[in-house]
Amino acid sequence: MLPSASLLESFQASQISVMLVIYLLAITAEAMSGALAAGRRNMDIFGVTVIAFVTALGGGTIRDMVLGHYPLGWTQHPEYVYLVIAAGLLTTVVARFMIHLKQVFLLLDALGLIAFSLIGCSVALELGYPKVVVVMAGMITGISGGILRDVLCNQVPVVFRRELYASVSLAVCLLFLALRAWEVNHNLNTAVCFVGGLALRLAAIRFRWSLPVFSYQQRWE
Amino acid sequence: MLPSASLLESFQASQISVMLVIYLLAITAEAMSGALAAGRRNMDIFGVTVIAFVTALGGGTIRDMVLGHYPLGWTQHPEYVYLVIAAGLLTTVVARFMIHLKQVFLLLDALGLIAFSLIGCSVALELGYPKVVVVMAGMITGISGGILRDVLCNQVPVVFRRELYASVSLAVCLLFLALRAWEVNHNLNTAVCFVGGLALRLAAIRFRWSLPVFSYQQRWE
Amino acid sequence: MLPSASLLESFQASQISVMLVIYLLAITAEAMSGALAAGRRNMDIFGVTVIAFVTALGGGTIRDMVLGHYPLGWTQHPEYVYLVIAAGLLTTVVARFMIHLKQVFLLLDALGLIAFSLIGCSVALELGYPKVVVVMAGMITGISGGILRDVLCNQVPVVFRRELYASVSLAVCLLFLALRAWEVNHNLNTAVCFVGGLALRLAAIRFRWSLPVFSYQQRWE
């Protein structure tokens, strides 16, 4: 085995670890955001746990159910389930201090959005789905946990009205597929997607970029 | 090959084309109705796109997920995805003029309801499900896109309160199964279902037929 | 065949019958509770039927879709579908008298919660899922019909805010797995779960036990 191959392999292994760490941070952050949403509805700690779970792992669940990708990811990784439940319950204790970590959360949430999107694309690619489905799988993984959270909390999903969020997922998925089509090395591709997606998301927050809103109040009857 | 066989085949082929055209018109009309619902909630154009997609293709998606019918239809037909996204976005531009086309929309919506119901029945029949599941598959295909649209727009689904709509889907599914049991030719069966379903739906709109409402206000605690 | 084996078999057969009777009573009671919820939203009888169906059979449906357990239970048992539809429609007639049966309903609902939980655990066990997924499958079967009912009726699911309900499902699932790990006979295990779960649930209603509520009103922006 050539040194370079061995180096590449160890780099790839380390990249998988980096991706896993980002993923774990992301589902933790999503679980905590779910718990806060549950707290805004005065739910009991069971409701908090469910909303935390659904927010963190619901996106991947819907993606796998849409793609027919069984068994679902978290059913094979009980440790993810324990992690998001623990994060949800912990949130009820530390909630009052979390506002001071707002910046950290926005960063973790952005990293999570990008990680979820790339993971979703990869799953659909492996299953041989067409490109438009690959992009949708990425976006479903990225945003539908938050949609489920909002439906269960009885509100219109914020992702349908918020500043650039789903668009970041879309941009990341398209960039990933484009670089892949140009045969860019997978690790470089992933790194570029993270840098580009993060820059776009943080700029969107900083400069309050948003999509045009469609407002329609005509009644037909 | 006998002329009659050849004629029949060409009629069947043309009937498939007619069904496909009706289906494409239907998902376009459903996507536009979804976009208008999103506009009533002041969603951004991403929200509009999602609601358009879910309204048009959500019924078939839920049916396939319930029946275990993978891969889902739209994942194999990217052109349907592009069509409903385009229809949703177009709606944001032409919305102000659409009220003048109200009659056209009601007609397309009725055609779509019938087409969706027949397609749903056919899928369940092919998979060998019992009759009651065939009828439910037809109805799920016909109405659950609209249910998802209303849940995501945070309102009680109109199909649970509106004039005869789901009932038309039920009637079409039952008629289709009855004619099939009597060994009526498939094309004739389909044609009769469209004529009968359309007559019922348009009469229901015209004469404001509706189902009895169940109103229950007692509180138990 | 030894007499004792034969006795055991006949006991097991009778236990299956008991479980089936409890299951049928449970889906009937759940369908009726769904119909009442639909009546509170002034739905028409179609809406009542859908909500009754979803409340009674939605939990098992979601469990099977999450576990990839096809075909779904009710698609192979049309009689369950007829039963819950009949129960839903009957409710619109007898609703005014049902408040006098409140105690009976609470009892049937508690029995149903336990039966659903045990059935959910069994399905996941048979499919070889890890323990945490087995517990979640039990809870999903027990409570997600009610969650779907509340989402379709446009309200925050009561199970996220009510007195000990989901917790009873959790306790039953954990007890069932614990007794199973200690190799307790299956019938005895089931019986103990019913007695323990029923006692916990009725005590929770009687003494208004509830989980701590997490209330969080800070706004981040």
C-alpha cells in the first residue's frame, strides 16, 4: 500500500469522524430547539421529549420512509435516541441560560442543516434515485424535523416564512451534486459545501436576507 | 393482427394518454390551489413551493407509503416534480387573475379528484389488497394531498367540513369496483366513472349538497 | 401430548381471544373518542369517520410504517376498518348519552392503551429491533393515534399535556421487557402488565398525577 493511499484513508476516516461529530452536535442542538418550542406550549416533560426526538430525528425518518430506506437510521442507533432524549430533558433545566448561547446555537443549527442535507443526498444517491429526488432527499432531511415540530406545536412551520433557511439546504444540495458531477474529490466537495453553506446561512442571518413573500387574501366564495 | 384488435389497442393507448393528460392537468390545478393556500398564510416562495408539491403529490405519496408501494411514483417521474413546482411559482405571478378562472379550476379539481381516486384504486388492486383497502387507497389518493396542505397551513382540513367532495371520491371508487365486478370493459368503466363522478361533483357544487354535520359541544371534565 | 401442554395451549388460545376482545373494545373506544373530537370541530360525517379511523388505527399504522412492517395490519383485516367506521358513525347518534358512560370509556381507553403498547412491543420484538426501539414501538402504537386525531383537529396533542398517559405506556413497555428478560411466562407477563398498567392509569386519573410541566416564554428575537 502506498503512503499516499494510507494517508488518504486516514484522512477519510478522520473526515467520517468529523462528520459524525457534526451530526451528533446537530441532533443535540435540534433536540434542544425542539424542547424550547415544547416549553413555549407548556408541555409536560413527556411532550418535551417527543418534540425533541421528532425535531432531531424526524427529518431523517421522513426521508427514509419516502425513499423506502428500511430499517430507519435511528432504529439501528439507540445511542442517538438516548442522546436526543437526554438533550431534550437537559434543556428543561438549563433553558434560562440558553439565550446567552444564542450565537452558538445558530452556528450549530447551521452546521446541522448542512450535515443533514449532505447525508440526505448521500442516502438517495446510494439508492440510485434521480437527481431531483436526491436534492429533495437532502432538503427533507434538513428541514422536515422542524416542520414536524411546528405541526405538533400547532403553528405554521417557520421554515415556510423565515429568512433563508431551506434555501441554504437547496444551495448545499445543488453545490454538492455539481461538484460531484465535476468529479471533485468527495472530501473536498464536503468541505466546500460546509464552507459555502455556512457562509450563506450566516450572511442570511446577519443581513436578514429573505425570500419574497407571496401574500394572497382574495376569498373565492 | 385483426383490425378490431388494432383499433382497440389504439383506443386503449389513446385512453392512457387521455388519463395522463387529465392527471397532469389535475396535479397542476392542485399545485395552484396549494400555492393560493400558502399565499393566504403569507408564506415565502419556498413555502409556496412545498405546499404546492404536497397538495399535488402528497395524496399519492401517503397512499404508496400506506400500501408499501416503493419506489414512490414521483421519485420515478422528476417531470411531475418540476411541473408542480413550476405551477406553484407561476401561481404567485398570476394569482390575481385566477379568480376569473374559478369555474375552470372547479372543473379541473373535480377531474383530478376522479383521476386520483381511480389511480389509487388501480394501484391497490394491482398489489392484491382487499376491496375495502382498494376503496380507501382511492380516497387517500384523492383527498389526502388537501389534508396535508391544510395541516401545514394550520387549519382544520376543509375536506372534513365541505360540501360533497370526499363522498364523490367514495362514490367513484365504489362504482369502479362494481363495474369491474360486473366485468365491464376497463375503458368503458373509466369513462362511466368520470361522467358519473363529474355529474355528482358539479351537482353538489351547484345545489350546495352537503353531508350532515356532527356538532358536539359537551365537555367531559 | 401431555395434559399439561394441552391445558397450557388452551389457556394460550383463550389468552389470545382475551387479547383480541380487548383490542376490539379498545379500537371501538378510540374510534368513539375520535368521533367526539370531530364533533367538537363541527365536522361532517365523513370527517367524523376519518378521525375515528385515524384515532383507532393510526397508531398501529405509524408504528408499521416506522418499522417497515408491511402490509399494514388493518389492510389485512377489513373487519377492523368496518368496526371503527361503524363505531364512529354510531357515536354521532348516541353522543348525547355517552357522558353517562364516562367511567366505562376511561376504563376501555386504559385497557386499550395497555393492549396497544404490548402489541407494539411484540411487533418490534418479532422484527428483531433493539430494546429502545421496542419500547418506542409500544408507545407509538399506544399514543400516536391520539396525536394524529389532535393534529387533524388543529390542536396541540393532549397527550403532551395531560395527566400520566404516555407514561403509563412507557411503564407497561418497560415492565413487559423486564419480565421478559427475567424469563417470566408470556401469559403471566401480559397479565401483570395489564394489572400494573391499569392500576397506574386509574390512580393517575383518581389522584390527578401529572408530569412536571416545562414552561418557557423567553423570546430569542
